[in-house]
Amino acid sequence: MASVISLTPCSPQIYTLRLKVPFKFKPGQSVQAHFSGEHKKRHYSISSSPTEGPFIEITVKSEAG
């Protein structure tokens, strides 16, 4: 389970989420995420460096209309 530390807008529809996580990771790894209110689980590449921790960042595009 991860908790959101911050949400940074990169453009009107793209955001970077910084998540506090209880694990270490290697470059190129991805995570599976399930967001409240959604039925699907999605896979995201980790966009932060493993040397920056104790967090990960994922960059997502909003599909809201």
C-alpha cells in the first residue's frame, strides 16, 4: 500500500504522483496501481530514480473529460 505525498501538474492532463512506498526498486521497474473509485488496475513505469527514495514517482495522464 502506498500513500500520496504530492501531486504535481506537468500539463493540463498530465500529473506526476509522488508515492511513499515500503520497498526499494531497480531502474526500469513498474508498479500496478488501483485508484479509489476505479474498477481497473493499471501498470505504470516508475519515473523516479531509485537513489531518490523513500518514494517513487509515476507520471499519469488524466482521462477525465
